[in-house]
Amino acid sequence: MARVIVDVMLKPEILDPQGQAIARALPRLGFTTITDVRQGKRFELELPGPATEATLTEARKIAETLLANTVIEDFHVHVEEDA
Amino acid sequence: MARVIVDVMLKPEILDPQGQAIARALPRLGFTTITDVRQGKRFELELPGPATEATLTEARKIAETLLANTVIEDFHVHVEEDA
């Protein structure tokens, strides 16, 4: 059984108010190392069998049509092998 | 410059209605390979310098106190080296 991960993040040129809110909260909580935060989404897609080139292509199509808004978001598809 | 990634996912025993809605939409759209979907969050924390054990510890504390609700969510912290 394999798991395909789709990471969806706002494009770098798109303002991310959620990430900014977190970044501004950090110094108040005593965390001073982090300079910037971006928040995005992570989807775990479960496959019954192993991940093949065909299933990766399907996952990419799913990401494009359903999971990401490609006008404002970038997505990245990768495989996480699992027990 | 390094980037620390915090992945936050609902614990496996917690119901994920967002993921279920996506999983149920897939066959209607013609995607039949995926058996289950879980939706979570991905945070990208920017560091001015390289990631050290100390910054990873700080990232873990940030995840615990601010990014994840550890009652219902699991988080995973890892480093993504960047230009």
C-alpha cells in the first residue's frame, strides 16, 4: 500500500495572511529564530497498491482539478512508501 | 537559509470530514484509484541561518504550542534545505 502526498502552498507572490498572523505571534510567545511563516495544505491520498507512474499522473490530475487552485497555488506531488 | 516544515494531520482515530468529502468526490470526477483521503496542514518556517538541533527543538515547541492541537492532531517536523 502506498500513500501519495500532495502539498498545496500559495504561490510566493500571493499574500498569506494566515502565515503572517503566525509569524507575528511568534516573538510574543518568545520564539525569535523564525523570520517568516507560510501556511498551506497537505493531502494524503491512499492507494490500494504500489505507486506507479500512472497513479502519480492521476494524483497530479486530482491535485490540479480538485485540491489546488492553480491560479494562486502551487502543488507538489510525491510518494510516501508505507507499511 | 533553511526551511523547517511542520506537517499537521488529524490523528488516525479522529474523523476527517474534509478528507471524506474529497474521497467521495473523486469517483464522480472519474478518479477511481484513490481509496481514502486525509486533509491536513503544512507550515513552512523560514530560518535566517542553517537548521541546527536548537532550531529544530524550537520548531517542535512552536508546533506543539501554536500550530497543532495535540489532543486531536499529530505533527511532524523536518528540514528542507533551500537556496
